[in-house]
Amino acid sequence: MESQNIAETISESELALARAQSLARHEELFSDRAGHIKQSAVRDVFELSLDPTLVSLAGGNPYLQSLPLQKLGEMANRLIVEHGMEALQYGSGQGTDELRTQICEVMAAEGITDARPENVVITTGSQAAQDVACKVFCDPGDTVLCEDPTYVGALNTFEAYELKVEPISTDEHGLIPTALQQRITELKAAGARIKFLYTIPNFNNPSGITLAAERRQEIVDICKAENILVLEDNPYGMLRYAGEPIAPLRAGNPDHVIYMGSFSKILAPGLRIGWALVPGHLFRRFYLAAEAVSLCPATLNQMLISEYLKGHDWRGQIDEYKALYAGRCEAMLEALDQFMPDSVSYTRPEGGFFIWVTLPEGIDTYKLLSKGIEAGVVFIPGAAFSPDDAPSHRLRLAFSAVPEEKIREGVKRLAPVLKQAIAANAAR
């Protein structure tokens, strides 16, 4: 109590000074890597998104309200009561045998029919699999390739490991094979050590674009010839609501692709369970690195997912999600068609959570964020999804967690902000 009273008498300025002095004293203890760790731009606007007066088109959250919460609660209760000693104890660093077997069944539904449970490592979300891949394959200064644009969380991981990130051009059909080959040739001529290509081929985050079927094997073949691994990140692959399914890159390339999946989008992100399907000859070091980070993935969460996959129509649940997201995607596209000026273009995804909006060149969408908030809408500026710090004339809109009527209202609020910026840009 006495220490609490003393703390209450210290002014904010004195506390700030004390913190600054402590930081100055400990600054030299930070690793070089710590200077490359920064907060995600998505997290920067997360608190704003909680404001009920704003329409948030920023966060790519799955819509959980349709989950069978009563059934999940009963499953969790039964697991703890009947199997608590196992569910609440340390488990295998690789993950439970049962869930790894079920994950192979999930991947088979996506087109990977030769996966074996012994080559699956369960991770704390697929984000952890990205981290492990960097730890196992990359030294500071090594080069990794990615689509332009790409997932901000992956970029933050690459930066933390002090890697050089080289974006590869994309078009409406995804990553461009000729651009990939040309950039690899240029980088190797300059002495770069390229370790892997990171790609989100299905409904890319942030662009929503899907890599065309006819390009997929060509891209793997280019990387194979250059001795570059492929990291295929596919959290949205089962959420296709238009067009025909396309086999993952891993489907025909078991020795050259590390495949990363997640239950975050097809079940619940709070469970924090993802996985990596690793080529057999690379498995041991990948697994050991994963185990060194988390010791073991959460046993209770794994067992709950196993019960869900056994005791619920999970494919039917995904069909519900697809119908829901299809309606919301269509609502956003209709609103964009109605309210956006002709000089604004946007992608038309066949699945996933996102639409990528392009404004005329010369407009910095980061500077429009505060104006959007004043207008009552939140989005993610495009610069967050590129490895360089250059301004971007693009932005990401997410429709997954927003009811259709609010999507329309959010786009309606955003349109005048963009129109004003376009007019000011044209007048320069």
C-alpha cells in the first residue's frame, strides 16, 4: 500500500523521465535484430476498429457468429472432465497424432492427396511456421522473394530476421513467371543468396487475387531449377465461393514446397493452431526449430479441433462461411461500383476476405487514413503490404466481419475521401 501511495504522487512527466532513463541504460542490451521488429500496420488501426461509431473495413477477421458455440462448449467440457490429464498436460512437440492425421484429410480436400502425418508439424498459427522457416533456412542478409503486394505479418517476420525482401510483380492472374525468372537472374548476378519464395496463391492477402492454374507449375519449376524453396501459405484456400478450385502448388511438388495451413479462417483464430507440411528430407531440422520455440502446441486446443472435426459437419460449416462471405464480397463490389469514381479500380476476388483498391498514381493512401477516420471509416493503407517504405496509391478493404448494410455504409463514407484526394492530385 505504501509503494502504491508513493507511485500515485509521481507525476506523469517524472514517470516518463524515469522510463527514458531506464531505456537509455538498457539500450545497448538490445540485439541488432530487435531494431528490425516493428508493429504491424494492421495492429496500428486495431484499437480504432473497436470504436462503434466507425465502420471498420480494415481487419480480416473471420465471422464467428455462425459457429456451433453450444456444441463446442460441450466438447471442451467433456474433454476437460474426461481427458483433462492429457488435455491440460504437455504434449508432443510435433502435435497430436490424431490432429495431424485429420489435417492430412483437410489437405486432401484441397487437392494434396499424398500428405503423411509424420511430415506435419502443428504450429501456433501459420505465422509461427513462417518464423520457423526463416530460422531454419535464412541468415541475416539472405534474400527472400514474395509477391507484390503480400501479407504484412510475413514482411514483419522477414524484417525481424534481417532478410532482404524482394517483391515480384503481379497482375490480375497473380505472380508473373517471367518477372520471377528475370528478378532471380538479376539478384544472383549481384551475388544474392536467395532462400525461398513466399507466396499466397489463393485469394492473396491483401489483393484477393488468385494465382492462375497455368502459372503454378511454371513458378515451382523456376524455383526448383534455381534451388529456391517455395513457401506456400494457404489460409483462405477452402473459402472459394466463385470459379473452380485450383490445386495447391504443393500438390505435385512434395520435395520443393513447404505448405502452411491454418484453422484460423475455417474454424477460429483464437485457437492459434496452424501447421506446416514439410518435405521429408527437410523435416527434422524444421521440427526441432519449431519445438525449440513453443515446446509443444496447445494440447487442449488441438484436442478440441479434433473433436470438432469428428463431431461436427465441418465441411458444411465451411459452406456456410462461403455463402456468407460471397454475399459480403458482392455487397462491397456493388457499393464500390456505385460510389467510386471511374479513376478508382479494384480487384474482384473469387474467395477470401479482401479487395485491393487502386487510386491514381501520386496519391499516398496512408495520408488518407486520418481523413477516413474523420469520415467514419477505417481501412489499411497499401504501403503496409510492400517491403519498401515508398508511399502507395493502393489500400486494402476487408469485408469478412462486416454485415452487408455496414459494408455499403463504409464504402459510402470512404468515397468522398477518395474523390477529394483524386481531385487534389489532378490539380497539382
